[in-house]
Amino acid sequence: MNREELINSKEYWTTKIQLDLFKAISHYMKKNNLNRTQLAKKLNVTKGYVSQVLNGDFDHKVSKLVELSLACGLTPRIQFEKIEDYVKNDGFVMEKETKFSEVETLVIPLYPQSDKKTTIIKESVAKSEHKQKYTHYSTYLISGTNNKNKTAICN
Amino acid sequence: MSKFVLHKIESIKGIQEFSQLEINGEKQLDKFEIELKDTTYVSEFKQLLVYMEYLANNNPLPKTKFRELKGNKDKVKEYEFKSKHLRLYAIAQHGGKIVVLGGFKKDQSKDIDRFRAIKKQYLASL
């Protein structure tokens, strides 16, 4: 299977979102020293529900995704990007390690924004493994004033 | 004596390099994918690729999706990527991982034996 075929599959994006949510919730639990039972109580959901999220099997309503994110102090943002642009840029934004201790946003990259509030950030990312420089553009909807924190997810 | 060659898994982009083992001309991940063609498991196979990519970018994975195998008798770590019905067995390589074998959950026990036998041969060939 080539990369383009994989990126064009629903499994690729569904699984990535599930894993991003798992990562965000895991980080929140660790940061707040919570076990699954305590987290379930805090979120007012069942322990089984928390387990689904932490097993990377979350496949519920969008409203639940939003609820979970907000409960963890994260704002979920959905972005849409043209597949050809993603392939061209090699999906580099998503694949950088996210550090939730430094960010307040759970970015789910799916689309390019044309909103006035949108800021286009140009980044040069050194890919040390190949000792080669890649330049890519990532588009975020940034409604706040503290852009440094909002874009830290790229770092 | 089997002949081994490593091939980068092109569908995965990440900081860590993920390779697949070719044994006597057969690339093991590609072979497994062909085996799954036109079955309901193709979807799970794609999930496994995403798990590998997520890990390749130094992100954590749920324990239900990825684990280090127990019972390893040498210093080269062994890993298992897991979907509902499928398994991928891998070993550590410098700066990444090598996928050695793919199989079904129902065959896990004998596949792990086979995986370890291949691993032993491969390491001996280096």
C-alpha cells in the first residue's frame, strides 16, 4: 500500500483522531494524577467509556469529543485540508510530537481555513534524520490573542 | 540459510524509521497485505499502519494496540502491534523498528514462535 492510498482512507484519519484523543486524555490523567475511575467520575461517564477512549477505540458523537476535550481543558478544533496539499506537505504537522503541557488546543487537522481570524504559519522543520530541511505551511484557526501557545502544538 | 534484506516501509512517515524484513525475496509486510486483499481485514491492516506511524513519530500508543513482548531471551527488543484480529511482530533496530511478520490473533502463539525463529536467523546473519 502506498502512502497516498493510506492517506486517502477513512481508517487513517479515524485512527489518528482516536489516538490523538487517547494521548490528550492520558496526558490529562497523568498531569492530574487521576486513575480511570476518578476520571470517569470527573467526566460523569462510565468507567467503560473511559476505557474505550484510553484503548484508542473512541467512536462516539462529535458532541462527546468536544465534551471530553473541554473537560480536559483543551479546545478541539477541526481543520480541513486538501488531500493533495497534505500529501505534498507530507503531513508533517500531524506527525510532530505534540506536548499537551504546552498547549491548550487539541488540533484535528482536516481543512484549510479562509476565515479572517486564520493565521498561516510558515515553519521550517529540520528533519535531522535525513539532514534535510522541509518547509511546510500549516493553517490554524486562531481566535485568541496568544498565538504562541495556540501554535505550540507544532513544536 | 535464508537471505534477509531490509526495506523501508514507504507508507509510513516518521522520525523513527520503520522497515520490513524481506526473507528469500518475500517482503513480509507486503506478503501479509496481499494475504488480506479483498477480505474484511484490510481496514484493520490500515489501522496497524497508522499505529506504526504514530509510534514512529514518538507518540504513545494504548497498551491494547502495542506492547513489548515478554519472554524475550536476547537483548533485541520484540514488539507486537495489535488490531482486533491482526498482529504485526517487530524488533528494534537503531532509530526505528523492523516488521518481521504479520499474522492473525488466532495464530498468535505459533506466530510468535516463528517470529522468534526468524529473528534469531536474521540476527545471526548480520
